[in-house]
Amino acid sequence: MQMQRLNIQLPRDLKAKLDAERNRGTTAAGLIRHLLEQHFKGKRAA
């Protein structure tokens, strides 16, 4: 699978929460990828 880059802007409060997750060992890319997969998986089922 070929990966593509995505640039997004976040409000400071969301960025701070994302940084806190990174400190716990979760990468920003991994978390966002997981959330998008879950979102689109739900869309197909509906």
C-alpha cells in the first residue's frame, strides 16, 4: 500500500491532547489513521 501525506491544522487544545498521547507512546499518524479507519468502517456498515 502506497502512503500519502496529509497536512492538517488543529486548534491548540486538540494539539495538546495529541501531544499527550504521543508521550504515552501513540504516534499522531497512528492515532489519526486508526480514527479514520474506524470512521469509514462505520460508514460502510450503515
